[in-house]
Amino acid sequence: MFPAPSRLVVLLLAPLFFLYHLLSRIFWSGLNARNVFTLPLNFAINFSPVFIWLLIFKNAGLIPKSIRPTIHVALAYRVDRFMFSISESPIGCLLTIFLSVGTAYLIYLRWYRGESSYQKLSSTSSASSLSDDLELSSFDQDLEDLPKSSRVQNVAPGSFQDHPRLGNLEFFRPMSSGDVSANASAINKKISNHLRSSHNYRPYNCWLWAPPALLALSWVILNVDHFFATPLSTAKDIVSWFSYVIGHFCVPLFTAIWLYVFHAPGALRLFSIALGAQNIAGVLTHLVFPNAPPWFIELNGEHGHADYDTPGYAAGLIRAPFGTGTHMVTKGFHASPIVFGALPSLHSAMAVMCFFFVCYYSRWTISKLALFSFVALQWWATIYLNHHWRLDLYAGLLYSIVSFTVVYRWLMSKVDEKFIEARLNYDFENGSTMGMRVFRNTNLQNFFDPLS
């Protein structure tokens, strides 16, 4: 038996209808109560720190050479040997380890101890999601100071996720209003248990201690990377090329997409602020305190003459057997407006910042370990390719810690609290991720919910 012609047409057109409805959901979910004019404006404002960094970098060549500072040829090299070379400077190594571990511990005590940040939710909350049997007396604060809005309706409104312009999505069974209500209520009970056990609004399995821990371990990691930077090999050339070139671009991009699709509204903006701020600080340091990279010392020696007419050099990247890709990278480095921007390493800072955000937001330990591995790999690649000293990578880590700490202490808690409060009040607009909005009222919605 063959299907009727009308049914056959429907089956053939179903993928097209699915694509249309999916794009429609992406469009309206991206707007999220904004309009087509405020959305790009909001995007430009949120990513302005990154745009400012790129603008400064691209136009650095316009600065008159006559007013630019002296280039430090051997300074970074000598400080690197003092801080990291056990055979040449054991005292310097011990001092670096002591200061790194000591500073990490102080940072942990001052900012990353993970103390309770449970505060009152908005008194205007209309419906909240901690059941009456939730006991909050275990908190270190008095009962009268606990959020009254944390007592929630047991049953969520069945239509609170509906959108007037969005219908069902082909190939996905739509959830009934009862299913939606039961799912939201069950997740809110899980949120309530999280609040009771953690005493804060931070995400599940949040590795808040990641920044001080990485600082404390940095000397060891950098020296292990330095050890494996020799000898040269074709396999190492390929791996380092992918990490330094492809990973440097793709990992921050995918981190940004992941934050937007899977996490609270505002998380991507925080990532942009933290990443942009550290990179602006880094590129300004390159301009006012230029230092020669390892390849310059290798080609010209410690006493080589450096000036602002010196062309850039791709160094170890030219060994990669990729033809066109390697040629494009070589041309890019040759035309770089900042040739002596070794200290700090923004390759290091950007990898580390991605690691910090994944450690903070991701509930999956495997993803945190993957980003830690990328940081170690990126540090190794920069050393292997002769682009940065260990000192440069260490400095990039410090820039990242400062930037992330400022964002964490003054901005992150507000985003987390607003997201939790919206969830407890069944405010889908402010209590959903992009992925949740796109796949609203389907069984795939919970896949994009960091609190499910």
C-alpha cells in the first residue's frame, strides 16, 4: 500500500515546515521581548569591550613611532629564567612558587571561599517555588532574614511558557499544559534543594575555587609544558598549530555560544566584559611596555636591535605542513600591528578565561577538565612554537584572574539571583536560556536547562 497523495506531500514538506518553524523559534526566542532595533543595539553594547580591544589592536600601527616606548629585548627572557629555570635560578623558582601559592591562598580566602550569598529575593514576587516543608533554618542567618518569596506554588501555570507567535514544532511531541506545569514544578523543587544545600544562587557543581587553584599550580604546569616543548617533531607541529591558531579562535567562540544557548540571560554579557577587559588591559600593556618574544632572541640574540620597523614572524607555525593555511598565518603575523606584544600572552589569558567560565557555569566535570586540558595545551603550544615565554603565559593568567574576579564579585551574583528568582516566579522570559526558548514546550527543553 502506498500513502495517499496528500499524505505523501505532507511527508515531503514536513522537513521544510520544520526548518521554517525552527528558524521562526530562533528569531523570536532571540528577540525575547525585544524588537529588531534594540536587539542589535543590545548586542553592540554587550560586546563593546571586545570591539574596543580589536579596534585598539588593529589601529596600533597608527601611533607615531617617535613617541612609542623603548622595546625591551632581553628583559622578559631574563625574568623568565629567574622565575622558572631550576638549574639557573633555584632561589627565584622557590620565590615564584611561594608567591604563587601564597597569593592563590589569599585570593581564595578573600574572594573565592564560597561563603553563603543567599539574600532576600524580591518582595514583589508573586509565586515562588520552595515548598512549605522546605526548612531554611540551617542557614547561618536568622529566620526572619530568609526570603519570604522562596515559598512557591506547588503547581506552575500551564501556559506560562506559551508564545503568541509560536506553534508546535514538527518531529517533537508537544507537551500538554499539565506536562509543562509538572515539569516546571519538579525543577523548582530541585532548585529549592540546591538553595537549601548550597546556601547560594550559584550554578550546580560550580568550581568557584578554579582561579586560585590554577594560580597555585601554574608554576608546575608551565615547567611541565616547557619540558615537553623539545624535541621538535611533525606531530607536535600539527597539534600546536591547531591549538594556537584554530583553538585560539574557536574555543572562545564556542564558549560564548554555549553560554548563550545553555545558560542564564546575562552570562554571555559577563563573558564579553571579562574577556574584553583583560584583552584591553593586555594590548595597552603591549603598547606601553613592549617586550621581545622568544623567536626574536633566537634570531637576533639577547643584544639584538629591535625597532618598530621589525616585521612580525610566525616562528614555529611555519613548520606546520598545511600549505595555504600556514601561508595565511605567516602573512598575518608579518603584517601584525604589534610585533613586540609578548607580555602578557593573550593566548594564555583567553584560554584561561574560557576555563574559568566553564568551571563556574558547567555542571559537567568532564567539560571543566576538557577546558583545563586546553589551557595546558595552549600554554605548551605557545612555548613550543617560540611565541611566548613562560613569564608571558603566567602574566596572562594573572590578567585573567583579575578580570574574572572583578566580574564575579560585582556582577555574577546579580545574574545568578535574577535567573533563580525568575524561575521561582515562573517568569519564562527572564528564567530561560536561549535553547529553552527555542525548544519550549517540547521534551528537548530540559536539555538546555542548566537547572533541570
